[in-house]
Amino acid sequence: DKTAKVWDLRHCTLLQTLQGHSQAVFAVDQDTEAQRAFTGSADKSIRIWDRKTGHCLKVLWPCMETEGARDIITALSYDSGFLACSASATVWLFSTETGQCLHTYEPHKKRIESIQLRMHQPDQAEGVLVSAAQDGLLKYWSLSDDGSGMRTLRGHSAAVKCLVFDEER
């Protein structure tokens, strides 16, 4: 229905409907304080929402940053002022404060299904990005090396649809 809904699961009540995308929403995330929500859509945009008011604060158009990448937003991940998103086999890293695209990566040969971003030193834009794709591969790399030190985890015989990044184990 082209919206994202915020629910109180404890009471099974709808808290908010975020409206603004012109096509289906495929990816969502929020900050740890639940102050902002992030949605990615088939309309090729990412919207940053104020969770208190439900108003859209900013619209990002990552698919327009790279020539030839014209696909829907399939995954996104927010951490400490940075937002990673993917469409097709491309990943973009944005500053949510400025809306500026900081890096573009092309880690896979097929569509990326899931990504996870963890910032270790946000003030220096240092962190780790992990992606999973239809090519059956997981890729991870440090943001400080522009992807040149990218590592590949092999072993799946089919597409990897989602992943969880756990810093504890």
C-alpha cells in the first residue's frame, strides 16, 4: 500500500502510518532511540522520517548516483548517522545529516537482498558493512579502506535472503 506502519507490539496497536512513497516499501530501519525511521521503496527513493510527527525529513535518491543502476531499494541499514542501502548489486553509503553519498560499492554480481552496517568510530566514518545477495555470497569490508579489502564468505548453494550482524559473538 506504499506505506510503512509503526506498531506497538505489546498492545497490538498501530502507532503511525508513514506515507510518501509512490510505490511499495521493501526495506525499513530505525535509529536506536526510535526518533527516526528509514524506508526504501520500489520508487527508488529512501525517506527519512521523524518518528514523533510522522513527517518526512529528507528524501535520498541513491539509484541516480550511479550510471546504469536503476533498480528498487531492496535493503537498508542505519547506524550512528550513516545509512547504507542497496539496489540491484550496488551499495551506497550516505551521511544522514548531510544527505551526501559518501561511497558507492559494487560487491556482488546479482541483486543484494540484505545489508548490515556497524559504525565503530562514526566521527571518522569507520565501520563495517556486510551484504548478502542472490549470488549466494556474503561480502564484508571495512569502510575505511573503500572496499579494497573486501572479503567473501562462500558456502551457500543458493541466494542468501537475509543476515544478522552480531558484534557479541
